[in-house]
Amino acid sequence: MSKGGAGADSANTPLFQAQNAERYARQALIREYEALTGAQLIVMIDQIFVPGLTVLQELLIGLEPDRELHVVLATPGGDGEVAVRMIRAMQARCSRLMVIVPDMAKSAGTLMCLGADRILMAPFSDLGPVDPQFQVGPSLAGAKDIVAAVATAEERVSQQPNSYPLYSGLLADLNMLMLEQAKAAITRTEALIDEALQCRSEELGDDERRALVQSLRGPLVDELTQHAATVGPKLAARIGLPVEVADLAGPSWAIIWELWTRYFSMGCFPNGRRAIYEGRLASQTYDPRDG
């Protein structure tokens, strides 16, 4: 893991400045965005698990609580409980929170969006089912996919007992504890949606919030049976999320897109080989496969 400051400092050696030039360029873009919009900007590109909480706190240090916070979020998902903790931490450090989705914010990422006051999406941006994910071998797997895979295997083995070695091998990275955790996570999904909505700075009344939870449960939980299902900006707005469609020709989106292309070229993208947390003062990057 590495950390950089806000920009090139005269006390730094030429080699140090050269080694960190790209980081300084990204942080200059972040400051340019802040000057243009008046909001504070941080970037989070990572799977959503416990280690990210500490790294995220680094970005929140020094934020002004009476200003808006904009968060560039790109994630394949992760732990819904952690997502709610992250959104609480962000909302506690700002007057209003906007999540910007330049690519996708799936699963627990969508849950984080539910706790934002605004969600900025491009026409190609993507949310998805609120389906908790688990680390299965080198990859992430949705809770619904885990439960469905085990159920399918049990059914086929019961019909053809000699197929047991095949399915045993295919599901070698799963165990009973993980299966039970996946079932419990699915059961808790509705409560997590409710908790995320309670994080918004503009509080919903109890009746309004409960009604929204129920209206979101269908399109984000029950009806989307595959983790890869897409929820674009039009559908997200139709089901009651506070979505704004980005002006792709506008100056603020031009900065966001330039930032995104720089992260993309580094290998920082959903399911990418590098995770990054960055703001005008702090910069942390690491390989999420290192745990």
C-alpha cells in the first residue's frame, strides 16, 4: 500500500516527484473539480469489505462538514453491512452526499447509492441487484448465486448419484458455513435497504421510507435473479432513486471522465487488479487480491 501527499512539494526530491507525478496530476484534477463545483471530491474504486473502512477514513479527514461531498464510486459489490457503515461515515462528514457512478456500482455499491442524497449516472452507468457477495476462491459470488448453485447441485445429484464427484469438484470452494451465511444475508437484505435509506441527510418519514423499501424490494431484490442484471439511470429513477443524468458535454463531467480514464489505465476498475482511494490530501492504492 502506498500513500502520497496533496501535490509536488519543494521539499521532495526530483526522483520522488517523478515517481509520484501521475498521482499529483490526478489530485490536481480533484482540486480543479472542487473549485468548479464547490463540492469536496473523493474517489473509491474497490470491492466493499472491512479493510476498506480504514482506508476510506483517510479520505474523510479534514473534510468540511458544511459542504457537499461527491464520491466517485466504482465497485463490483461486497459486504452490505460494510456498505452501510461506509455511507454513514461519509454522511457524517458533509452537508449532502452525491455518489457519482462512471461505470458500475453493483450490489453493496448500489446499497451505498441508496444512502446518498443524489446519484449522478451517465447513460452507460450501471447499478444492480442488492445481492450480498462473498469471496469464493479468487472471485466474488452473489449470495443468490451461491444458494442457487448448491440447490441445483443437490437436485442433480439426487437424480444422478454418480454425478456427485463432478459437482463436489465444481463447488469445492464452498462450505456449509458459507451457504448459511449467504442465506442469512439474503434474509437481511430488506433491513439493509432500510438502514441505507436512513443515512440520507434529508430524512424520510417512517411511512415514506417503509413504502420506498417495499417499492425497491421488487426491482432490486426479488425480480433481479442474476447478480449481473443491470439497472441503468432511467430504471433507477423510475423505481424512486434520486438519479441525475450527467451532462456528458459539461465541464464537471469532463473532469470526472478524465479522472476515470487515468484510473482505468492503472488497472483500477470494478474487478480490476488495483484498488484506489484518493482525495486532494490522501492517496492509497493496493492490490485487493492481497486481502
